Amino acid sequence: MPASSRPAAETGARLDQPVSTLRGVAQRLSERLERLGIRTVGDVLFHLPMRYEDRTRRIPIGSLQSGQHALIRGRVELAEVAQGRRKRLMCRLSDGTGSITLVFFHFFPNQLQQFRQGRVLECYGEARPGVNAWQMQMVHPEYHAVGSLDEPVSDARLTPVYPATEGVNQATLRRLAEQSLAMARRGLRDLLPAALVAGEGLPDLLGALEQLHAPPADADLEALENGTHPARRRLAMEELLAHHLSLRRVRHQLRNQRGAPVLRGNGRLVNAFLEGLPFRLTGAQQRVDQEVAADMAQREPMLRLVQGDVGSGKTVVAALAALRAVECGLQAAVMAPTELLAEQHYRNFRDWLEPLGVEVTWLSGKLTAARRRDMLERMADGRCGIAVGTHALFQDQVAFQRLGLVIVDEQHRFGVHQRLALKEKGQSATAQPHQLIMTATPIPRTLAMTAYADLDVSVIDELPPGRTPVTTVAVPDSRRDEVVTGIAKACAEGRQAYWVCTLIEESDQLQAEAAENTAAMLAEAIPEIRVGLVHGRMKPADKEAVMAAFAAGELHLLVATTVIEVGVDVPNASLMVIENPERLGLAQLHQLRGRVGRGATASSCVLLYRAPLTETARRRLSVLRETTDGFEIARQDLEIRGPGELLGTRQTGAWQFRVADLSRDGALLPRVQRMADRLLQEDPVGVDLLIQRWVGEAQRYGRV
């Protein structure tokens, strides 16, 4: 777990002590535990079991069922090292009701001595059919010697199974959990009012931790494992409450620190822009634009998230906001996560706004030194009204004369420190810039309430007229030739197509090679069409030239990596093939599919998968075939992948929940909000400790 989300200083039990203070934790084990996010005693307590084993009841060997995990006890009848293609240590146990063979493929030479004939062993493992279907076996069970077949079972509680890592086994994690619980019993402070917790029918904090780390034999095992047990809900509620309080506090601080410039322009640029557009804004665009304009006209800094499905027209709303800043003599910065999307925004803003006399510049990490120097000077002296860029905008040498508005596209793709750096470029002693956040990843209500609780939210819930729904089909890789034939037919009819290559590896070079090989294959298979290629290792000018040729209809087929996921708009492109879609998440697949269906022609998306599919991949592709509704896809994606992955925050550490699951615990949020109101009034010191325990330094991330 990232350091930012670890429990911070605790009172009484001193759970903020390093994990090395626990018995048996030397430096090497500390380093391995850190891979699990465990650095303190408190981290151990909040590292919860993922499942449980019932070792409280002994099962007669003769009653075992295939696939059953069970505790058995038997007397050693025979043990030997069997030769063959692979050596294995085998031991036959019997308890009078039946016999079973223990099998060890990895063993030490002297391990055979532990299986002396007549010795009684207690074992836990999974029963499986052996060589003969009637003879059960256990492969690599846990075992230890006991005095007799009738000796009582020592475990009175369910046995926890924790998320582990190489070099840290379950016995170690259980031992550390026991020690940490013992420390907690000496003074763990419960930060929630007892009356509030009892009113929800939930245990206190210490009781919840004891039930989760050492549940009694009669505990509801299903509820413990699926997260609906009161003990787990107790921790989920506290974690959600801490995050919610953190965001509310950050929002309060922002609004009370420094105001923002009041941006009430004369409307000259805005009206000229709207009159020059070849289309009318949708009702949803007009509504959201009015909400943004009202925010920017206030002294209080705007913090607004604009959600809109693929193709809903968020960029036009962003352009209107930027023009309002320029009308008032201020500058706007537009930040995008990739070079390709930054280029797309730059072209749109340049084509729309430069005829109005507004200078738009594009700051890329790949500009020549002279060109870059000129761009920086024009931004610093105010000649440039709007700057578009990627992470290049964060660099120290980038300065604005008077930055009034920061627009961040696909915020969740940026690291929190990067977003913070850009915002702070616009701060002065007396003001801070307004912030407009855009995302084409529709976020379910429960997730938006939690992860974006410090933002006002606008939704563009209407697509421009003339868009056609996209038909999606899943086709196995064995039918690739049919797909190639379909592309040839579509291109012969005057349509254009995308072929998207994906790889598991994150290497730009490997992805580029895959795309190059695919482009060569398709050019050879369909010699009558013109094939273009775009990937992440190309120079920006080369990518822009290929995209411009594709947009102009000079290319029939564009082969690309997932760099085209966002920002590319070619209305004549009506067919997309996504190769190996099982390697991508639902949100990313939906983004890619959004590149087609932008004109009046019926459009199709072919998911060319490689069998066999995992159950998760099968579910993803099924959802994509059934709906084009971005919000429904986001809801299902939240269920399948979890909030951290959907928001892209696994890298940032800001919103990686340890206990809470928003798809499961969303119903707690209204109660969390009411509890937050009460705590802020009655126990502000407790609020600080609660935020420290669950959020720590991640609290600063909300100020971005």
C-alpha cells in the first residue's frame, strides 16, 4: 500500500510504530512486507484476510469430496520417494474410515524422516482424485504431528488467509496479526462515537478487527468473505468516512484560502465562436456551459468536473471556458494525458480560436530548442492566450503571465503530483486559477460522490444529432481472414476503418513492432487499399501527418496502438477491429469504440479475441456487445475492476481503498455524509485523527 494511504500516528497503542518492532521481523522481512504495503503495526491490522479456512472440525478421510478443503488426521502407513519423470515424496495416511495419499513435488531429502510409519499427522489441504479415481490425494498440504487420532482439534477459530508475497508465508502473517491485535487491546482508540456505531448495528473498531483476523468457528463464513459481515462493513464505513471528511476539509480550505479572478467577459469572443460553429450546441452542452460560466464569474475558485460520454462534445465546452478567461485578459492552460490527445486539442483550439485573434500554442516535450524557447517567452509575457500540452506544462521553466483557468482532460490519467504542479503555476499571493476537469470515462454516482466529493459535477448526457449506434460483435482469432475480407469490402464501399493492436507488455517498442507487423500484413492481404500506421514511438509531426491523411480520406485503413483511444475524430471511419480485446478493461474498450459511429453511416466494432477467454474477459466482452451506454459500462466496469483501476489511481495512491468496495458499499455513503456532518460539529480533533489513520498525506492530493 502506498505510504500516502497508510494509517498515520495512533494514540495509546502506538500503531504507527515500525513493523520491525514486532517479534521476529528483521530487515529482510521488513523489506518483503513493504511489498504488501505493510510498514507499521497499524498496517498489519488493516491488512485483512481475503478468505478463511475452517480448521475447527476434523473430516473423516472416508467422507472427503473432490475439491473439498478440509482438516484430516491419520496414521502413516507408508512413505517413499517415487521415481519417474519427476520425483515426488508420497505418504499414505489412514484413519479407519479411509486412506489418502499426501504428495510433495518439492521436498528436502530428510523430509522423509518426518513420515515415520505409525506417526499421527494432522493435515489441511484440498482433496483431489489420485491416479485411481477412488483414491484421494492432497498435494502439498500443511501438516504437523499430533499425539493421537482422538486428540481434540487445537483451532477454535477460523484460520485467516491473507494476501501474500514471495518470502512472506501465511504463518508469518498470522503471527504478526496476533501480535498486532495484542498491542491494539492495550489502547486502540475508536474514533467513531459509540452511539453512532451501535445505531448502525456495527461493532466497535477493536471488536471488528478481532472478528476479521480471528473469527469464531460459528462465524458467517460467506459474509466474511463477500464483505457483507458487520465487522468488515464497520471498517468500510470508517474508511469511506475518512476519505469523505478529507475531501470536505480540502474543499473548505481551498474556498477560504485565496479567491480566484472573477471572469465575466463582454461575450465578444464567445458569441463570435458560437456563430462560427457549423453546428448548434446540444441542450446538455448549453446547460453545462452555463454552469461553468456561472462558476467562473464568482470570486470562489471553480472546481468543476464535466463528465460526458465519448463524442458528447466536451471540447467545445472547454473552448468556451477558455475564451471567457481570454476575454478578461487572462490565460488558460489545457492539459492532456498523451501527445496525440494534446495535438488533437491543439488543432481544434487553433482552428476554432485563431480566426478570432486568440493565439494558441502547443507545448510538447519534443519541440526543437528554438521553437520551445519562443513558446515559453510568448506564454510568460502573455502574448499566448491558450497553452495546450501534456506533462511538459509541469516543467519548472514553464511560466504564465496570468493564468486564470486550468483545464485538465482525463484527470485520472495524471499522477497527483503532476496535477498539483500545474495548478500551483497559476497561484499568486492573492488568487488561484479556476479549474475545469473533463473526463470521457463516465463515473457511476457512488464513485463520483466519493472520489470527486470536492468537485461540482456536470454531466453532458446528450449526444449530438446524427450519430449512429455502433454494432459490436466478438469474433475468435480463428476467423481473422473473414475480418480482413470485411475490411476490404468496407473500404471498397468508400468507408474507412481502424485496426487497433494491443499487447500485454507496456513496452512502446514492442507495441510499435506489433503494429508495424500488422500493418504490413494487412497491406499485403488487401493491396488495393492504402494503409497508415500510428504508434507511440513516432515523431509528433509524423503522427500528425498520418492522422491528417486519414482524416482527409487519403488512407483507407489506420493501424494503431491504443494511442488513438481518445481525441481522434474521423466521421467517415465506420469500422473498428480491436485485436486481443481481452487484454483491456471495459472503459478503455468503450473509449476505443468511440472512435467510430461519429457520422451518419452505420458503424461496427469487431472484438477479435484469442480463445480461451477467462470468465472476467468473457463478461467484459458481453457487456460491450450488449450496450453502448457509457454510464452502464462504467457501472459494470466498477464491479469488475474496482474503483482504483477505473479511475486510474493505482499508480497515484490517492484513492486505493483497503477495505471499502464502492460497488458493494455504495449504500453506506448517505449515512457516511450524515456522520461526517455530526463529527465535524462535535469532534474536530477526532476528524483529524481519522483522516490521518486512513488517508495520511493523500489528503493533499485533493487540492489538485
